[in-house]
Amino acid sequence: MTIDFALPPDLEAHEPPDTRDDVRLLVGRRATGTVAHHAFRDLPALLRPGDLLVVNTSATLPAAVRLDRIGVHFSTPVPGGGDRRWLVELRRLTGKTSRPYTGCSPGEWIPMPGGATLTLAGRRTERLWEAHLSTDVVPYLHRHGVPIRYGYVPRDQPIAAYQTVFAHDRASGGAEMPSAARPFTPELVTRLVSRGVLFAPITLHTGVASPEAHEPPYAERYDVPAPTAALVRHVRAEGGRVIAVGTTAVRALETAATTGRAEPSTGWTDHVVTPETGVRAVDGLLTGLHEPRSSHLMMLAAVAGHDLLDTVYRAALDERYRWHEFGDVNLLIP
């Protein structure tokens, strides 16, 4: 499988397109093992009446707080830790970009903008700390934070650039955007509904996903409401296709379907979808293009199969598709 491919820097999308849906759509069909090239605006013609798109309604937090020499990326709350105890990643600021910073110790405290203090309790992973902020985290981020930005995006973008049309609760949210849904516009959603395509919401608040660390995802907050679970079961029973919009939607749905079918479910999930675990609730996936060695590629292989995924990524490289959150999109269908 093309899991160790080289990603040329000139294929990285550096800024949002002028119009959200002005991106390309690479379609891979598992039944035939073939790929086709489209504009994202062609999506209504590629789906069938009765297909179900499951979308993530999580809003994106301005989860990065910059100091003089380091930045703090707030990832996820610590379960049971209240509103002030979160997992954080420390980043050394180097000009317009950053890299992981490992120069702190447990018990150390960091003065933050606005008079707050961040105390490091201890490491949770090689790069994530459990930390306590002296005030509630989410309101603090809305006052002092900016969206997380990596080196391939050369300048700050407004928080609106990191929200999807499905985001509904700005009082909470994830550290990074569920970017597969970014190209949707209200007009495109209207066209899809007019064609008979169904929509259902889930929520999964993402943690940080730094490009230097190709590690499996850790526990994240999610919610699969009862109406969504019921609609997933109904669509599959009627022969329709359940297409997850983004890997976050796959993770939430598959967590809710560990018994074999989708059921209402909420809480924290550390479920990792792989070809070995397979998928029980999802038939297809609309997603961005993922980096080499990313754990997301194992999820894609579970949905599409190794052979099709290899074909898709070779085509994306050959046809010069654009990667990352402002880039092009990939549709994997049966």
C-alpha cells in the first residue's frame, strides 16, 4: 500500500480557495478498482437518492496560544478533569512555523497571556502533557487563542476559515477542523437534498494532529444521537449507502456499531479503525488526502481496501491533487 509515499511540498495547499467548493474531487470505486476525476461541485451527480451523508457538527476552537518562544496547543479535556484540565502540546516557535518542544518538566508552570497560568502535571504521551489552566479553557481560548496552523500554511487565517457549514456549537469544539466537510456550501447542501441525499449529524471533537507525529489517535469526545443511529440502520436496511464525511465521522459511527449495528452512543472513544477491525456502519467515505504513514490511511484501507487506496493515492500524486485541510477531496465508494 502507498503508505510511505513521498509528498512533494508543492502539492501542499497553502491557503483556502477563494470559494469553498472550488476544489477537486478524486473518486475511487471499490467494485471496479477505478478512479475518476471531478470537481467537488459534481458531488450531487455522484451520489444516489437515498444515500446518507453523516457529518460532524463539531466547531473548531482557536486552540493555539502563542507566547514569546513557545506555543501551547490545547488538545482535549481530561475526562473527569473539569473545565480547566486538558491535554496540551508544547511547540517551539521558529519564525512562521513551529516544531515540538520537549524542554519542560512535570510541575513546571508557564505564564500565559491575560494573566493565566498553565501548570504541567505530567506527560500523557511522548508529546502531550496533562496540564491545568488557572481559568476555564474554552472561554480563555476564545479570548486569547488562534487556530492551530502548521508550516505549510504560511500566514494566519481567520477562525471562520476553519469552520464548516455544519458546525453548530461554538461554545465547545475540537482542536482542529473536521476538514473533509470544509468544501460544502449551503447551496451545495441544497442541491444534494433536492436530489434525495440524506444528512445526519454526529459530533466528534478532535484533538491535535501534529504532522510530525504519525501516532494512532487518542481518546476523543463523541456523540451519535438516537435519530442518526436509527437513520443509519434504516438506510442500510433499504439498500442505501452510508457515507461518512471525514474520518471523525467514521470513528464515531464505528464506535457506536461495535455490536454490529449503529446504536445511540456518547462519551469518549479510543476506537481505532483498521483493515483488521473492519467497518460495520460505514459503506463509503468522503475525506481529504492524508500524509504518508498517517494512521488515517489504515482507516481508509478498512473502507476502500488496500488495492483501491494504492490506486487512488498514485492517481492523486500523478494528477497533482492538493493535500491538507485547504486541499482537494477524495470520495471512496463501493
